Amino acid sequence: MTVTLLNKVEHKLTVNEVVDKYPDVPRLVILKTDVHLRGVNYTDAALGAIDPAIHQVRGRSIFGSRDGQIKPLPASISLRDGTLILPDPTPIERDPYIIDLVDGKLALIDNDELLEFVELTVKPRYYDLFTTSGIPMKDIVTARPQRLDLIVSGYCHFGTKGNGCRFCDINNHNKQQVKEAGGKSRFRPEDISETIREALKEPGRFSFIHLTGGSVLAGDEVFDRELDLYIETLQAIGENFSTKKFPVDVTTSALNERQLRRLNDETGIMAYTSDLEVLNEEKFNWICPGKADSLGYREWRNRLVRAVDIFGRGYVGTGIVTGVELAKPFGYTSEEQALRANLEEAEYLAERGVTTWSSPWVVRPSSDFHDQKSPSLEYCIRFARGLDQLRVKYGLIIDFNDYRRCGNHPDTDLSRIH
Ligand code: SF4
């Protein structure tokens, strides 16, 4: 069979075939991407080796997993070169990778073949502590191996109004999380400040802080209330630093110039992100109806470009849900066409100092798009290579979102090899 990216043929390249075809992309980055696309399922022996007293298990999260469950499974695993995987628990019938125990070590298995041994992330020290007001610190700030994460708003007003992004499960997941795991979805500045202070005491562990959340439409101008929440949170975090700027970035709705200046002037923020999710106006209108109604694609994009004047080239980014532009029935019908259009638009942004990164699309069971299919591995790898090449061409750095700080984007994993 002729192997082609056009969706006219059924055959999608396997991980080994993609490794052979793209020798410039490290095998472990390709493997990580495929694990992201297919998810993982744990054997009983592997589950027996996960010790929540030692290992970091999944905590409060903004999006749900492919199995629709909230369980204390590993929050992250790393491969032998430090490549990070955020493993998405996935029902066995959906053909995930298997994590099993082999010779006393956790291993990634596919079709009975041992591909790699993996390591679990050690639980941060502050995970066992409580704030003075009695809240578990791990409910307020979660962690990746080297990054602290805060969710500023666990709900998205687009979803509440019935026009959330079609791939997103934030509100359904948050309801489930509050019901099953309890806790609150917003915290007082004092509790946030105290938690960050404790987390930073762990020597050599954390190098970056990231804030995100759902869109908040309230305020005199759209997103004013959302901006207030970020400023309040950033100021609380900033109490723990002696310099005005500290290593933190935010992913918010697209703020206008006045709002961006406030964010920059009143906080210690170093980088700014607002996610376009989809790099085409027509597909964006269909897939992100709330974003389209509130600002529209062009204004969302223009605001990113204007943010470069404030934060600098390469310190403004946008995240793309790779492959959602291929959803049926109104998405691209050819991966080749989608790839070309995506990279053209990413180049438009890169020329203007905005960097683009990709998160391969995970089809979530409580999203509108729950019955769609993820894109092919080859498509995700070609897009990742293209984004990496654009960053090189336009001299854009990705230090605040690389394999250490974030670890969720195949394209930013590639930045470590230049
Ligand atoms: S803006 Fe879209 S992707 Fe972001 S939280 Fe809201 S619905 Fe989800």
C-alpha cells in the first residue's frame, strides 16, 4: 500500500515507521507524542508499584482524562533522556500503551514489546502540608517535575453560556472534580502566597510558575474580571520574590492593550500566552464559538501580536490543539492541506514575534467532540518539526515552555537539540 498523509488511505504510520521516516526527530520525542495520542493503561502490578506517599499522583486538574475518572494515578512520567510525558489514563479497549512492572521497574509496553523503562515523579515536599487556614497545599498549587501550576478559574464562561470550545471538557470535569474530590476551585491570596513560599523551600526543584484557567467574561470590558483575578494571584505569588520580575507566565483569554499593560505594570509576569487553539478563522468559528463571538479570530490574533510590544519577541505564545482542525464534518479533509495552512499561519505569527506550540488533540469523553478521532502521529510530528523550524528561522526562544518547564509539547521538546 502506498503510504501517504492524505486521508484517502486507512494506513497510518506506526511509531517505528515515523521514527524511520523522520531521523532528525529523536525517537523518544516521537514515542512521547504517540503515548500522548493513545494514552496509557496500568497493569495491576504497575498499580502496586505506585506509592502516593512517595510518588506524585494526579491532583486538581483543568481538563479531565480519557477514562473520565478521577484516580490517584501518576501525574507525570519521564523517559531516560528526561523527556516528560503527562500520561492520560485510557480504557484498555481504546488501544492505549501499557505500563507494567518488569524486573521491579515500570516499563512502557506496546504489543507485548518493552519499549522503554519509565520513572515516576517524586512528590514535592509541600504536598503533605496545610496552609495556616487548614487547606491542603496540594489543592492550591499542583506541580510538574520543575514547575508550579495554579488554576485561576476552574470554570469557563464560554462553556457556561453553551459555546465552549468543542474539544474542551473544563466545566464538566470541574463539576466532577468538586463532587468526587471535594475542595474549592478558587483560593484566597494568603493561601496561595503561603503555598508558593513552602514549595520554593525545596532546594533545586522548581524553576517556573504557570497560571491558567477558564475564560471569565465579566467586567466593564470583556475579560476585566479575569484580569483582576490574575493580578491578585500574581501579586500574592510575588510576595515571595525580592525582584519585581519573577519566572512566571500566564495563559489567559486574549487581553486588549490596556489590560496587557496593567498585567505587566502591576505584576512580575515574564511571558504571556493566549491560546488560539485553531490556526484558521473558519475552523476557529466552528470549533471555538465562544472565542469567535467574544472577539473573533482576527482580534484574538491581533491581541497576541500587540502583546509582543509589551513582553518582547518570543515571550508571547499561543497554544494549538493539533488535529482538532481535522474534526468532522467541517474540518480539513486532508492532513496535507491542514498542515500547510497551519504552518503558514504559524509563520505569520512568528514573523511578528509570537511563538506557537502544539498539544496533540486528546479526545475527551465529556467534550462536544467526544466521538471524534485523534490525528495521526505523523501529522503531529510534522507539525512539531515545522513549529520548531519556524522558531529557529525567526530566532524565537522557548525557555519558559520547554521540556523542563512544561514538557507537554512535542515541538518545544525539540528546542533542546539546537
Ligand atoms: S476558552 Fe475554550 S479551551 Fe479555554 S477553557 Fe474555555 S472552553 Fe476550554
